[in-house]
Amino acid sequence: MHRYAIATVLLGSVAFAGAAHADQWRIALEEVEGSIQYQYAERFAEEVEARTDGEVQVDLFPYGTIGEMGDIYEQLQGNVVQFAFGSGALGATVPESQLFSVNFVLSDDEYVNTRALNDPHFLHSEPVQQAFGERGMELVSVLPEGWQVWSANEPIRTPEDFDGVQIRTMDNRLLRETYRQYGADPTPMAYGEVYGGLEQGVIDGNVQPYFAHQEMGFYEVQDYFIEARQAQFIAGFMASSMFFDALPDEKQEMIREITADMVDWAHDMQQEVNEQRLADMKANSDIEVIALDEDERDAFRERALPTRDTYIDEVGVRGEQALDRLLEAVDQAEDEHGAS
């Protein structure tokens, strides 16, 4: 069974400075123990250990045990860890990955999105694999972790309601431009400072999936959640190219089979986590949930359309090709699975 490793082991071990032994794989997470990423990594580790009859042992390193986001990506590129998750902060390392932050690109149906993002037409396409491969990474699978939900102390139903609202975003040019288009004042802030910023009124709102709102207690200092279904929180599950390329073909295929087999399970798991976290927040606070209707969503969709050009201008032709592949995969998944 996989072992939970702690920072002191990592930082104090000479062996950790180089590549892992062939029978010991390490996964670095952007999230804490018990999170969606943790559950995904735990399931992946169990499958690897079962399918190799224990030949391979997999260690999980939750966020904070081996450094900040940039540290994790560097360790992946250097094969210090063999797998890692990357989401919004990954844009500084793999600019094309900002595609996952473009609003109103995906379907309204979460299952359709999970299938589309893991469709080989997109996942294994040349622009996507080149974008990660040139940075020493292999994109193995994509993990949608739930809708990005706005929080605020005033109801937000129209772009006009966003006027003057200081909403915390990650330090990502595309996201800043998106919220400017919505009429808000995007304010980058370190994740660990958000609760204090909301409590003290330094910022007025925040955007996170429900599980993060609950884990960090943001609901305690906000009055409303607003569901616009404008984007999902998406993490790439990546392998070190140095590690992956050196694996025998049968182990590469095993990894691809495991992650492909986990697609439906991952969708069900994240929905269950987010539904439970929302129920917990409602039970422990007076926070009100506002679900935008289609006319209200259309107003934000119109404002978001120019950000596709922002993404293409910033990333270039390969970014445009990746966007086209994703749109095609979404259309195909909607045809196959139907949007609810």
C-alpha cells in the first residue's frame, strides 16, 4: 500500500535529490490530504500497486510538504517527483494550460466536460502534448474538480452588479482580463491570505470550487455563493517526461489504462465531494446560493468571448490549435453523452 511521506523525509534525504528508484514513484499534490486531488492520487496509487503486484510503491505528498507550486513543477521537470498536479498556477510554466481558465468554453454538463478533457482527440493531440513535452512534462489525464463558484457579500446577477467588486483571482493575466470584462476589479492575492482579506474587507469576493470554499472557511466571511457555470476548476495530472519516457512500453500503457479507467469514477467522486461540502456549509452558516438563469449567464458569456482572443494572442498558434481541439472534443462528447 502506498505510504504517506512527510516533508522531513523529503528534505532530509539524499536520495530525494535525484531520480527515484524504479520501484518508488512519488506524486506531488497542490491540495491537502483528503482533497479531490488526494483521493484521485490515492486511487491511482492503489491501482499501480495492484497491477504491478507491489513491485511499484507510490508515495503521496500533499500540498505544503515539498514546497510551493513552482517548486512542485521544477521537481517534476527534474524527475525528483514522478507525478504532479497542475492547475491555474501552471500557466507560468506551461502557458498553453491557461486554456483551462478560459470561461464559457466547456459544456454546461460536468460529465460531458470530464469526457471531453480526457478524449484522446484533445488530450493526446499534438499541440497539447508538445506544450507539456517541451517543458519536460507528460500530460497523463485531466481532472475537473467542480464548477468555479463566486462568493460575495452582495448578490451578483449581472455584470453591472460586479462594478467595483474586488474579487480575488490567481495572478494570471487571462483571469484578470476575464474579470475586468465582467466589470469587476480583479485582485491577485496569495491563497493563504484570502480569508483575512475577505474578513477585513480588503477584497469583496472570491472564486473557488465549493470544496475549497469549505476547506478554507471562506463561507464564514461571505454572504452569497453565485453559480454561473462559467468555468470548472481543472487540474492536469502530469508525469515527468524524463521518468515517463524511460519506462518500458508496458508500464506507460498501464498508466494510460489506469487513468482512462478512472475517468467516470473521478467525475462521480468530485461531484460527491462538492455536494457534501456545500451541504456542510449550508448547515453551518446562513450563506445563500444564487444560481444564474440562462439569460443572466448569457450576459456574462458575451463579456467573456473576447478573452479567447486574449488567450490566443498571449500563447500563439499552438494555443489556438489546442482551443480548437477542446471545442471539437466538447461537441463530440455532447453528441455521445448528451448535456443535461
